Amino acid sequence: MTALVPLLAGLGTGLALIVAIGVQNAYLLRLAVSAPVRVVAAAVAVCAVSDAVLIIAGVLGVGVVIERFPVALVVVRFVGAAFLVVYGVLAARRALRPTGQAMAVEQEAADDGVAVPTVAARTTVARARAAHGTAGAAGRGAEEPPGRSSAPVSRTAAAARAVPTLGAAVATMLVFTWANPHVYLDTLVFLGSVANQQGVDDRWWWTVGAVAASCLWFGALGFGGRLLRPLFAKPLTWRVFDGLVAVVMLSFGVALAVGA
């Protein structure tokens, strides 16, 4: 019972810090609805392990070192700001010019055995068209005119490009996590100081609770976000989502650049 109080306190404090609209959460949600399970699992692991490392380092007193070298945070701030602005511009471009994300979601959902509206219907229509084309070609004794199949091929290529690879997803998530100076201030300095206020014995139970909060939140967002796939099978949803992501990324990037 003695250990339960600091553990729950750490859990609540950790959730209060990470359950908010931020660059990590926005990108993880994007992966949840468009990427394979292994990519989502890797991104969740990067977020949870990074938070655990930072929280434990803060409890051990590394936050004091960070406070004594503010130049390091300045460098991180400008690198993070540049990355966020670039990603925000790309998200805005995707919102204005969709690149096949909805089609990628449908394909990935079909591979996972998830029922997404319109997938079965489109598959049936595609098979019917293929059968009709084969029969027609046999009857006419002629091949289909060149260029007729170029549109489906180009759409498939666009959908493939829309699905993030494992390496790209992990690298992007690492930048979003470690190139953000606020993560050092919030996790290393703030959480570290709060944990050490719990006393010698209770601080580690408090740390366990804070780490558990990160694991619970990122796991729920990453794997629970896959339930939104039917919604993201619509191109309009992607345009709205990318528009919101662009606003979030550009806002955070500008705020970092001006030192907010």
C-alpha cells in the first residue's frame, strides 16, 4: 500500500504530460492508420523506451547537467524547429495534393484481415472488370489498347509510397523525440525533480508509475488508433488530418525557433 501511492502519483503525472496534441502523438497516429503492425510496434517502442531513458536519467540527476549547459538546448531547439517546419510544409502539401494514403490504408487493412468499407466492393468490381476484359480480349483476338492500365498502376505506386517503411518511421520518430528541447525540460528536469521529491524509497516507485504512463499511452494510441482505419479509408479524412498535422508541426516549429 505504501508503494501504491507514489506509483499512482507517477502514473497520473506522466499521463498529464504526454496526453496532449503534440508532434509525437500526431505522427504515431498517422502510423497507426497507415503502416503495418511491425512499424507501429517499433514506433511505440521508440517512444516508450525514449521516455523511460529520459525519466530515469532525470531521477539520477542528469537534468541538473542539462540546466548547466543551455547551449546544448539551443542547438537542439534549432535542429528540431527546422525539422518540424519541413515536416509541416510536407503535411500541408499532402493536404492540398493527396498522394494515395486512403488507398494504402485499404490495402494494409486488407492484408491484416480488417474489414474496411468499400474494400470488398472494389475488389468485386475489379475482378468483374478483369474477367470481362479477358473474355472481351479472347472474343476480339486483340490486346487492350496501350495506356489503359497505367492509371491503376500509378495509383498502386502512389499508395506504396504513402506507407512509411520501418527505417523511415523509426528515424522520424527518433528525431521527433530527441530533437525537441521541451522533452528534456519536461522529462529530465521536471519529472526528475518531482520524482526526487518523493524521498529515497518512494522515488523509484514514482518513476515506475511515470514510465508505465508512457507505455500505456503510446501503446493505446499506436494500436488503438488502428480502429480508425475505416475512417481514414476516405481521402477527405486524410486531407483534414494532414491539414491539422501541418498546423501542429508548423506551430511547434515556429515556437521552437523563436524560443517559446
